Amino acid sequence: MKPERITLTSYFGLALCLFLLSFVVGWSSKWTNNLFYGLMVLPGLVFLIKEKGAGLLKQSLAWGWLALLLWFLVPAMNAGEPQFFKHIVYVLMFVMVAGAFTDPQFFRSLAFVRAQFWILTLYIFICAFHSWATGEFAFGSRVALLPARLQNVIYASIWLFCSLALALPVWLRERKLIEAAVAIVLSVFAVVFVLQTRTALVGAVFLLGCWVLYGVYQKPRLVGSALAICLVILGLLFLAVHNEPWYLSLWTRGDSYRIEIFHIMVGEWERCGWTLGCGVGFHTDQLLNGTMPIQHPHNIFVAMGLYGGAVALVLFVALMVASLWQAWRLRDAWGMYLACALVMLNFDGSLLIGNPDELWPLVLLPSAMILSRALKAQRQALA
């Protein structure tokens, strides 16, 4: 590699890390947005022009993102939302810049995956201890809001389990078994007791199922014995906590109107037209239980169809399948990160295209990292 290229990847790698860090140390969306615009968008545009696309035009995943985002020009124009055009540019720039100008090796290193997981863990637990100490939330009740840019506890729990999915293969490869075990215990405790988010439990079951299937295939006796021990421990824990108020509150909330929201939003989509959807500025006037407004579809796939139509949904699903296939082909752990995110965002996702928000680290980040790895593999094949 040329020294210029090393400097370029170092700069954009640092810029990306600062952008991600701003979600847990930044106190407003404006701070996160300004970091993104100043450190990634403007320099990234200059270097993409200078490097003549940096090889992205030879990569099918890049063309997939371009097709999806260009299609969103149609619902944006139909809805009369000219400001949405810049959101399309922001998403495109994030994926392309992170995909072309970051070092794939660093973002799969022990240092990065460890830092991402433990920073998120510390953020959640420090905020929880502070809220308990100040009386903002009673000990044992749900910590319903976090103080920094990453306010939404559901998205925080999803990001935590996604980072665990990325870190586990590295910890196992590096023989950091105690650290991995502690991380699993703290993650489960965070989502069950601290944040009390059932969406993350879906991700936990998915991640556990994938690892058990892989382990049974590799070492059936060892994994089978370990699974039996874990089931006994879980059974004892259930007997100990099944009457505790915090545990009961996990289930007394029902489905939090998710099924009703799904039916309402799909019905609105049908009313607007399956092909084009309702446009990017759409808000339903229907109420849950006759009193509660619906903020968003709570499903990333329904959101794609509702705001962008069937074409947007098909393009998005095809792009995600292609990204996951590329990750599987390259044995890239970012694929498991993305898969976990998509599974959990079936219950709490919204429109992906907009200003930087919590969905970016969950979907755009792993997609860009998979694109970066595929681009590197392509460069090595042509070298």
C-alpha cells in the first residue's frame, strides 16, 4: 500500500470511530451530525472524486446501494420533500466513504470489537447506576431513557447484542474465554434487568441458536454438555426470579401493540398503493387504543415498503441478502452483526434514510464494513 493510502484509511477510520463514539458521549444529535458532515462527508467527497470512485463502481454491493437510494428520489418527489434529497446523499456518502476508505483489518481487530462492546456496556451500566442513585428510576424498574445521543433503550440493547455478535468470534479465536463469558452474562443482565427490552431477547435467542448450531456441528459432545448445564442454570434462575416485579413486567406489557401497528401500517401502505407507497413524509392519523399516536412502523421492512413502496422493499431485501451472502463467502463476522440487527429491527425499526440516527450503527455500519471487505478482496484478486 502507498503511504498516502495508509494515511487515508487511518484518517477515515478515526473519523468513523469518533462518529460512533459520539452516540454515547455526545449530548445532542447536532453534535453527531456535525462530526459526520465535517469529518466524513466533505473529505470523503473530495477523495472519492480524486480516487475516481476508489474501485466502488466495480463492486456490485455499491451499485445496489446506489440503486436503492436513487429509487428514493421518486417517493421524495411525490411527497414534495426536497429536504429528503440531502438525506439520500448522507446515507450514500456514509456507506461509500466507510466502504472505500477504512481499513477492514482494524474494524475486525480485537482492539476495535473489544472497545465497541465494553464502551456500550459501560455506557448502559453507568447510566443505570446514576439513574438509580439519583432516584430518576427506582432500582428494579426499567431504565426507560438514556442521557446521550443514544437515548432509545431498545436501540441501545440491539447495538449491544450486535457488538457481542461481532466480538464473540474474535474472543474465541484469541482464547479470551473468561472475557467472552462475562460479556454474555452482562449483556443478558443489561437487557433483562436494566433495560428490560424484549426485542433484544429475540436477538439473544437468534445469536444463541446460531452459535449452538455451529458448535454442535463442530464439537457436538462438548457443546451438548455445555448446553445442558446452561439450561439447568437458566431453570434455577427462573425459579428464583419468576415472581419478581421486574421479571413480571417483561411479560405483562403484552406485545406493546406491535401486531396492531403492523396491521395499521400495512393497511396504510395498501391504501396508498403497493408500488410507490405513501411517500417519505407520511404520518398516519390512526390511533392505538383510540388515544396513542403511532410514531413509526416499528419494523424496518414495513417502513421501507410504506415510505418507498414495493420497489424500495425489494431492492433493500436484495441488498441485505447480497451483503449477508458476501459476508458468508468471506467468513466475515460483520455478517452476523447485520443479521442480528435485521432480526431485531423486525420489531422496532423505522426508515433507514435520514439524518444520522441509531439505525446507522445497526444497518449502515455493518453494510459498509462488508462492502469494505469485499472491495479489499476484489483489489487483492486484481493485484
